[in-house]
Amino acid sequence: MKAVGIPFSREAECYVLGAMMIESRLADEFCGRLGEEHFYVEENKKVYRAILNLYENRQFVDVVSVGEELKKLHLHESVGGNDYLIKLIDSIPSIVNTEVYVDTLEKKEIERALYYAAQKISKDILDGEEGFQDLLVRAEKDINDIVSKQRTSPLKAISTATEEVMNLIEANKNKTEGDLIGINTGFEELNNYTYGFQPGELIILAARPGVGKSAFALNVASKASEIDRCHVAFFSLEMGIDQLVMRLLSSYSNVPLGKIRQGKMNENDTAKLLAGKKILDGLNLYLDESTTTNIEDIKVKCRKYKREGKLDFVVIDYLQLLTASKKGSRYEEVSYLSRALKLLARELEVPVLALSQLSRAVEKEKNGDESRKPMLSDLRESGSIEQDADIVLFLHNTGNKSDDTKFRNRKTELIIAKNRQGMTDSFYLQFRGDCSQFVSQNAIKENNKE
């Protein structure tokens, strides 16, 4: 039988402490999340107390400063002196997994709190001094208090918040005409309504299958990387990397996707394809090659890239294919996933664009020969998607054909159904299905002038 002990991880505690002393910015990142209670080993608890003191006094954190702070606290000898600090550093093969170990510390701290609470509840039950109802109420309160401890943050004084907002306003005021305050989407009309996708925003792009939402998302992701030099993480839960790259090559070369797939290209097509490849090779666009659909795995990857300074924008194709460790009805799962994406956007301070399916009701209800325009109530499986999103975009086929042979294929309406920071409206794009490319009406007009 496995021996039962107090829940803790010496390895995780040592890893986090060593990583903070190796890389001071990790102390800035994690000291706001961790307290002394997250460390169970007594020596580690004392070392973290020293690190926390340095962090709170805005002092640099490294092995020397931590050693000096321990001396001030008269704890240097009790932890084993500098030998113990050096041992902590030497045990770290790499700092890239620090987030994972911090998560472990948070979980172990909650497990310990639950363990102690359960012990107390057991003792109270055996003592029999409290009435049944009082015991239930207090037990529920104790457990809820522990659960609510997860990643809480201090309240911010209004004076601090107003100062930060005034600085933001001042920075935006100094931008020249046409400059955006968020990420350039590559579509002028969309930029005009949103001012660019903003850090912390959750943007939902929804459409029925086959309308082109994956193509649109790829267009936005690649243009954000090309125009603003953004680092973009693209998670496709439906298509493999080969399929994504072929679509990108088609979009950037104007060589039809069918030709690229079959490899049946003439000399001119090949030259255009290589020119498109050259542009794509220079983009900070990262495609996820794993087959994971778990939201927690995606969050870990995003945090890693953010720590490395390689994350400005996240795209997920698509929301209904995500899975969560938290099980429940499909409605509850999608609600949880929607909220998780919004919290991820706020935590990492990047916009998150998530694609979503629409209800079949859009196709069944006709306006003449066309399916009706989608509404917010058509977002599939959960009303919380509408609630969590800052922006909701719909792609809607008008059913009309373009007479322009150069920009052939269908006319598509982009509907801004929700815009927390601006206006709602709609405008038209031309979808070149043969090249997986959306083109604005302004671009078509400019092209026709040539």
C-alpha cells in the first residue's frame, strides 16, 4: 500500500526558486502569484521569503542578493548558507518549464489546504459538538474559501488605474493619422471599426461550414505578422500543417490551391510560388503541429511563447473542437472553454481570435434564395460565447456572383455583430476560393484602376 503523506513537491519548489535566481524577470512574473504558503519544505519557504522581500522592494533577484537578504533576515545559516542556494541553481537544466512547476506549487498548496480542512471536518464530526446543519454550512464555507484562493489578485486603486489609462490615451494621441492602437487585421474596413485587435480581447469569428472562416483566419494571422511583424500562434484543430501551408502559399502567390496540391504548375506558377514562399518564410507565424485539443495544453504553449517574447496574437480554429479537463454537459464545456479563452487573452495581454460554428437554423431559414443573416443567438451550443466575446464577427454568403473575372468567386458579407469598444455594421469582401484569399472591395477598386 502506498504511504500517505502531506501533498508537496520538493522538485517543483526547488525548480521555481532556482529559476527565479537564474532569471530575475521570472520573479517579477510569479511573485504576484505565489506566497510563502506555496512552499512546504522549510528551507524553501525561507528562501522564497527572501526573494519576495526583494521583489516587493523592487530589487534585483539573483543568488547574491538572495543570500544577502537571508542574512538580513537571520535565516542564512538555517537554510544551509550559500551552498544550498547554489544547489538550487545547479539542479535546473532549463528555465523554460517554470510555468508548469508554478502550476504544480499552486495545486499542491490547494491540496494541502483541502487536506487540513478535511482533517478538521473529520475531527468536528467525531467530536459531535456541532449540529448537523451548522457542520454542513461551515464545511461548505471552508471548502469554498480554499477553491476561491486560486490565482486571486489584489484590487487596484482607482488612482493607479486612471494614471495607466491616461498614459495609454497619451500614447494613442501621439499616433499619426491611420495608425492603429491594436493589431492590423489586413482589412482596412475591419480596422476602421475595431481600431485593430486589442490586447486582452476575445474575438469570435463564426460561420457555417464552407463559408471560408479558416481562410479568413489565416489571412488575418499572416497579415498581422507581415504588416505589424507580430508573433502569431495558430492552432488548427481541424487541418494539418501541410494543408495550412498550402493555403498560405496559394494566398501569397495567387497560384490556385488545386494546382499546388497536384503539383501541376508551369514555370510562371512556380516562380510566383517561390516568391510567395519567400514572404512567408520571413513571418513570425507559428503553426501548432501537435494533435492536442486540450485547452490546458494550448495555454501552457502560449505562456511559454509569451515568456520568450514570441506571442502577440493567438488564433484557434475552432472553439467547438477544444476539449477541457472539466467534464459536464456540452453546454457547460463550451461555456468553460469560452471563458478560458477570454481569461487567457487577459492574462497574456494578447488578442485571441477563436473560430466558431453556427447553428443549422441559419441555413434552414431563407430570405428568398439566400439563407438569412446570422445573429448572435445562432452561436452554437453556448450563450456564454456571446457574453465572453469582445467582438463577434460573422461571415455570410450573399449568393451573388462577381462579374470581375480577376477577383472571381463569391461576394461575402462580414458582419460585425458585437463590438464592445465600437460600432456594429457590415461590409463586403470578395472570397477567392481558388486561392483561399479574401479581398476587400477597396482593393478590388484599386486593382481595376490599374
